[in-house]
Amino acid sequence: MYLFSYFKEEQESLFLALSEDGYTWRELNDGSAVYSSSIGTGQIRDPFIWEDGQGAFHLIWTDGWRSRSIGYARSTDLVHWEDEKLIPVMEHLPETQNTWAPEIFFDTVAGSYRIVWSSTVGVGPRNHRIWSATTTDFKTFTEAKLFFDPGYNVIDANVTDIGDHYVMFFKDERGANEKGTEFKAIRLCYLTKQDGDRPEVERISHLITPALTEGPTLYAVERDESKEWILLVDGFQEQYYCAYRSRDLEKWESIGDEMRLPRGARHGSVIRLRTSVANLK
């Protein structure tokens, strides 16, 4: 079973949908929000859920456009949420302009959960890089350190463990938010597994999605006795979702006509559930 977490432009709260095959999605709670924030700005944008080995779900999100913290809440059933708080990941750097699109992956070398997000540090136009911090319990966190800097503006990192390496999708944020812009689309790269907060980067790809797309999320499905990689991205300006499929993470085909996503979803993330969650309606 797959879980899709997302927000909607008209209501910046947590929405959820389930899928058995990774293609056709059923909205939970009759399409209404399942959780709203009462901390910080009160906004939930770019929600990401991580399921740990004990069956707990850890939700993090963007707390508005200018916050130096990220939102956090915890649940065991995806219905009731607790331990709501702001994690001040960039408060120690007061020139930080924003903290966007946090996501989690398990760092096998560090033996801890690593949260990654994008921030601009310093005055002037936004010029983001990817930052990270680690935690073992979502109560204490290491100091944020620079995680990925290709030398240009990047946001929306999504990291997946593929064995010997991690694959990271991200948005090349250069260009302008207008049709015909040269960038504002998704690339991928491979990250080595090694000690330290800044992995070695291998093979940054060409742009693999059209301009004016962001918020990549990657997941694997088993189909016809073979493994497929599915990449979803948010067409943020025209408010639509794109879907792509690959068997090797190199060649991608558009499958938007096969994907049935909830109407109005914005910048979501998909995980495959490890355990069954009862009473999800």
C-alpha cells in the first residue's frame, strides 16, 4: 500500500490518499484535511511523512514562506497527531530567509534519520542550497550543515536509498516563473554513502521534466514481475501533476494519462507503508 501526503492551495493543511498499485489513488477523510497546524504560521506546505521501524509516522512540513523552522507532528494511526512543535533547524543562522520542503531519509552510515531542506542564507535574492540535520529520536537534532551545493540555486531535494548509493532528485531553481524559461525543472544525481554531512555527488543529470515543475517524489512499484520507478512532480504554475516511469532511473516516459491523483493536490510525497493501518477511511 502507498501513502500520498499533500496540501491544497485553498487549504494549507495535511491531506492523505492511499493506493494499492501506485497509480490509482483514493482520498482519505472524504477528501477533507486530516490534520491542521496550530503552531508557527499555521500553514502546512510540502508535507512529508516517514514511517519508522516501530510503526510511528513522523510528519514534517514547510511552516510558511519565511520561517527558519520546520513543523513536526507524530502519529501511530495517521488520524490522531501529537507532539506538535517547530524544529528550529536554521534559527542559529539569523540571515536565513526561508526553510522549505523538508524531507527525511535514513542515513545508513550515520545510523540516524537525516532531514534535508532548502534555504537561502544571506541578504539579497533567494539563492537556495540544500541543508541537513540528523536525529535518532526527533527530539534532539544536530546543527544544520550544508548538504548539497552544485553552485547554483536548488530546492526540493528528495533522497532514496538504492543500495550502494542514494539517488537524489531536486529542482534546478534558476530561471524565471514564466513559460519558456530555461530551468525551473527536475534533475537527479547520485550521492555516495560516506561519513560526514556532505556526501560526494556523482553524475548530475540533464533536466528530466518540463520547465515549471517542482516537488519531486520517487517510489518503486512491482508490475509485470519487474520493478518500475515512478516520479511525480508538481506543475506548480498551472497546478497540475506530472507522472513519469523508468526502469533504470535514466530513461523516463510520461505516464500522466495512467495516473489518477487527487484533484487539487500540491507538492506531495509518496511512501510505501510497511505496516497496515486500520480504520483509514
